[in-house]
Amino acid sequence: MVLSPRLHSMYSHAAYCRHNRTTMSLAFQYQDPSLETQWRAILLFGRNVASYKFALASALLEIGPSPNDLVLLEDLAVPYAQHLCRHLQEADKQATSSTSRFLHACRSYNLGTISSDQLRSKTVQLGFQNVIAAFHVVGGAEVSNRFFLDERPDNRGIRITEDFYRLLEAAQAANLPHETEARWRLVETAWELNLPTHSLHVVRDGATETLHAAKGFRRKNITRTQPALNGYQKGRCFYCFRDMTLEVGSSVEADVDHFLPHTLAQHLPASLGPMIDGMWNLVLACPDCNRGIGGKFDRLPSTPLLSRLHRRNEFLISSHHPLRETLILQTGTSVSARQDFLVDAYKEARILRPTAPWEPLISAAPVF
């Protein structure tokens, strides 16, 4: 088959995107192949044609430890379908396909035209056809550890593995439901708005610490900033790699910080000043690094941290929907262009802040 130049260009771009997503998902897992990282890779970098993966992850985290490691589909169906029904009430488009018998059943339940028993039956029959087999696949290959085994043919269910129980005992376990919900909200918003990718722009509201999708005067609230970014930093402080939590009021609750200080916005060139509030410049930091004794406050971070910011941003871009589109719009369409953007922005900031850059005190092993 011979492709026209335009179709060949489109195909090449799609192939590049798939390759880049695979490369970055492997890089995400390589330096820190922990169970939390593998779980996050599934949710952040796995292929999205429907939101079933998010519903299954939410259901598994909700079920938690069980005295019997075999979970029958009829038992899993209840929390699984409930999560989908809840999201359908907020965003009706939960898949890229225009038709789905299973989603139709969930909508019918929301309308009160079928009972909970009927929904359970439909979920067992229709709801798990592809998601169980595809759950652990990221970039065309499975993650190293499986969180459940598919035993539908023999036992009509899935068997929870020891790795899943270890995941629930990990330091980051409490953050995972919030991160799953935030990722789900981002993906469904991209589908629901059905906007061209160049028009979909995610903006942070600093007063409420929420992200919203914006196009002209059209705006839709999505999710809180912290859980949307936390997974990409593996629940660690961007600067010192200390474990953080999404629990509001905790002494180690993640702060949203501007890598290049927000106080520079009015002094930077007109092309860059308003951009300082962009997603590319927002990181999560522990309270000590952000505002503690010896913390960063409005100082400029040291130069080596610029590479870390670029790597974190590439994780966001490789994840797709809709943070990818926002980062590309803000920083460039290629890796080299995005690197140049960060270097140029940093140079401008250094002119305004010629004092010695701030250096964090590393408190844990680097994980990204």
C-alpha cells in the first residue's frame, strides 16, 4: 500500500507518538520499578479507548484485602459498575466508541429503568470482556508484576496476587485512589468536550487549586491539581524526593510550587510572563522545600533541576489526554523545542535573579 504524503505524515506522527509513549513509560518505570510505579504506569501510560481500566482500578482499591484471594466477577461487578455509573452522571462519554451495550446498561440504571441486580448481570456479561486481559499492558508489553490473575475460564473471577496486597501496604497506597480519580477525570473531559487537540487547554485556578479545561469562554472544572500531578512525580517531592501525601492538612501534604518563581511573571518578556502559571512550570513540593526553613520560597532552583523538570514534563506529554496537548501548546511540538523553551525561560529568569540559585537537600533516592 502506498500512502499519500499527507496520510504518510499522519501515520508517521501517530507511530512517533506510540513510540514516544512506550519509551517514556519504560523510562518512568526503569529508575524506580516499585509496585506503586508499575500501578501508576498502568493508569498514566496505558492505552485509553474506554474508562473501564480506571473503573477496575478504583474497584480493586475499594475492595482492598480479602480473606479469599479469588474475587468472583459477580462480586467485582458491583463496585466496578457503581464507579462507571457515578462518572456517567458527570460525563456521558466514557469511551471513544459511539456505542457500548455495557455503558447503555449503566445509563439505564442511572435512569432507573433497570434494577441493581440487572445491572450486575449485565456487568458480568458485558463489562469485563477486554479490560481484565488488557489491564497490565503498557506500551505493548505487560508490567513486571501482576496485581491479579485472570481465572474467568475456570473460576469465573480474578485471583488477587500477593503483589497487590503489598501495594496496599506501600507508603504511597493512600494516594492511589485520588490519583486514579484525577486521571479518569482528565481523560473523560477530553472525550466529553470533543475539542481539537490544539484547542484543549488545561488551566490551574490558584485560588481553589483545581484544574479546568478552557477554550475561549468555555470552561469545565476537572480535578484538583495535586492528585493530577502526584503520580507523575511518584508521590515524591520534586526537589528532595521525600514521600508526600494528598491528605489535606497533613504535615507532608503536597504543595503546588512554581519552578520558576511566580513573582517573576510581571518582569519576564510578554511572551513568557503569562506562561509562568502554565502546567509546564508547576511541580509538587513538600512543605519543607517549598516554604520551610531553608526552603525555596521565590528563589530560582539550581540549573541541574531544569533537566528534572524537562523529564517530568515529558512524562506528562507521553501520558496523553489532555495534559499532553496543554504542555505541547505551552512549550513546543518536539522534544528539542521543549528543551530550548525551558533553557530560554531559565536564562531570562537568571537575568532577573542573578543571586546564587537554591539547592535542595536530598532526603531520599532519586526516582525520576
